[in-house]
Amino acid sequence: MSFSKQDLFEKMPILRSIFIMALPTVFGQIIMVIYNIADTFFIGMTGSDEMLTAVTVCMPSFMFLSAIANLFGVGGACAISRALGKNDPDRASDASAFAFWGCFAITALYSFFAFLFADIFIDLLGGQWAEVHSYARQYLMITVVIGGEFTAMNALLSHLIRAEGRSIHASIGIVLGGMLNIVLDPLFMFVWLNPGNETLGAALATAASNAVALSYYAVMIFRSQQSFVLDFTPRREVLQHGIPADILTTGLPACLMTLFENISYAVLDNLMSVYGTVYQAGLGVAKKLNMLAHSIVRGMSQGVLPLIAYNFSKQNYQRMKKITLCTAGLSVTMAGACMIANISFSRTFVGLFIQNGSASLQYGVEFLRILCIGAPFSACAYTFISFFQATGEAHKSFRLAIMRKGIVDIPLMFILNFFLQYRGLVWATPITDILCCAVSVVIYLKYIRPFEPADRLPSL
């Protein structure tokens, strides 16, 4: 059944609107996790803890590309949705152009610095061991230096296309890239390259699949340009009317949340490296498996963000509030189900990636059971962080973002490492998730309390 954008954003039943916008995004995020896990699965087949550790220590530098994409993608999507809510398609077009070229330029700069300081990057991320460093350098050069633009622009376009209400099209590119990566992984790793080059093969598969996904978006936009509000033509107007400030202030919390998340993981990997590669390998697998719950939550939040931003701009606060609370409930429920599954089947899940003879198996099981406890609490906090991004309350989303990853968990790692050693390092994550959840609920309730349908929501 066909429906208009106005029906989707303003009139359709809440749950149906959420499902239409969020389900394709959730599915796309799950596929992304599956292809990330696929890298770990195929590398695990080599039985090399060094290769597993190399991919783990490179993950923060690779995921920094997502931080760049979120800066311009989330900020651009919010600006586009709010402009459409005010019936201002010209501003929406200008916002999309600024987001596109801003993301392209910053990604190119980051990839250049990653090339210049690759060895320093890897050592800081916990790849000091000689063999681990060698594998990690291969992975970093392909995924970040050569393939960085493919990855970042792919993620950016999915945000911008979703802002127009084309959630299915936005997710097709993600799914296409993920499925292709899963197919290419074993071909590059075990067929086309010689033994010992499995990390290089995984990196080549990732870069190639993201390039194909980006090509899909380019073709789709070209063929549909007459019906698209998005316009990527560089012009003077994109720097006017407060558009850069609107996008950057709104997208900064999303960027910092991803950035601090990667810094947090880098600190965790670095501190864990003191205990040895078997601990790092077990932690790497546990983090990958725990990503599923977070990917579902991220998909829900990204999917409904245009709905919240549009209705906020339309001053339809009752609908905006219902969308937010329904999203929070669904996200917490799904994250809770993932937590139960990870606790119940942790040995089975970790055993898929680590051979039974490796000591890293027992650490992977233990770490997964600890990490997954924070999933439902993180789901709740993430929903409210996205809510404040959509409503333009950048300072609130910023405070919650850096609390969730950065200002609480990193000091807690050092404190708990002193008292509980490697277990304390891992426990810092769920403890922080619980604290951040409590604070986000308090801030949201205080923001909503004086709410009246005809009035603008007040600010703290």
C-alpha cells in the first residue's frame, strides 16, 4: 500500500510509522553487525589470537569513520527533517549539500593523517606486540586509508536519504554492502590470497563491499533526482542562513558519542594488552557479539529520528512524545532479549569464533556475560540521546553522550583495574550504562514535565 510522506510523518498510527521507518534501519544495522562478526568468524578459523587481536585494535580507528559520518549525517538528517516540517525544501537541499561535502572533506583529512601516523595509531590502540602490529597495519591501510571515503560516505547517505522518509532505500545500501562483505570475506581470505594474509583479505572485502554500496546510492539518487529534495551541488548558500551551525551543533553529540565510544574501547584494549593477547582476543570476540543489541537500538533511534524532528518542527508534541516512548520501550525490550540470549548461550556463541583449545575462549565467555548486562540500560539512554538530537537540544544530548562513553567509564576502568584487574576493566562498561540510563531518564522527564500541546517544550 502506498502512502505520502505527510501520512507517514503526521497521520499514520504511531507503531506503524515507527515500524516503517525503523525496521529497515534495524535490519541494516543487524547486517552490519553480521558482517563485522563474519570478519571475526573467518579470522577465527585461522586459530590465530594475533590476527583476532589485530582486527580488534583497529576497530576504534575504523569506527572513527562512523563518528565523522554521524557528525554530518545525524546533523544533516535533523536539519533536513526540521526544514521539511516547516515546508522549506530549499533549506533541506542546502543542508544536504553542506553535509555531503563536509563529510567528504573531513574523511579525506582523517585518512591522510591515518596514513602518516599509522604505527602510532596502532600502538596507542593496543597493538604493540610485533606480530599483532604487522597484521593491524595491513588492516588499517586498506579499511581507513584507502577505503575510508567509501565507508563514511556510505553511512552519510543512508542518514540523509532516511531523512526524506525513504527508510527502505537507505537500508538497502547497508544491507547490500553487508551481504557482499560476507560473500567476499572467504574469497579474499582463503581463495584469492595466500595463507597468512587473512587480515588483509578481510580488509579488502570490507573496502570493496562499501564501494559497491556507495555506488548503489549514487545510481539511486541519480535516477530519482527529480523527486529528491536532496541536492549535493556545491554552492554559496550552503554556508549561509545558519546551516553549518545547525548541522554541526546537532550532529556533534552523535559524533562525540561514537568518538568517545572508540576512545573508550581503545583505552580498554590498551589496558587489557598488559594481560596478554589471549585476554585481548577474548575481549574482541565478546565486544563483537555484544554489538548486536547496540545495533538494534542504534537502528531504532536512527530510524525514528526524522519522525521526532519533523513532528517537533510541526509542534505536534503529543505525537513526538508517543513516538519517543514507544521507541524506548521497543528498544529496551529487544536489548533485554539479546542480554538473556548472550548470558544463556555465551559459551556457544564465543565458541563459534574461538577454537576450544585456546585459553581466550574462557575469557571471551566471561567478558560477554559482563558486557551484555548493560544492553537494556544503554538502549534507554540512547533513545533519549537521539530524542534531544532530533529536537535540537544539542547540549543535553552532548552531556549524555560524553557521560555514556568517556567521562565516566574511562576513569572507572583505571579504578576497577586497580582493585579487580582485568575483570574490573570490563565491568566499567555496564556500570556506566546503568548510571547514564538513570540520568537520561531524569533529564527527559524534567524536559517533558511542563509540556503543553500548544506550547513549545521548555529548556532546562
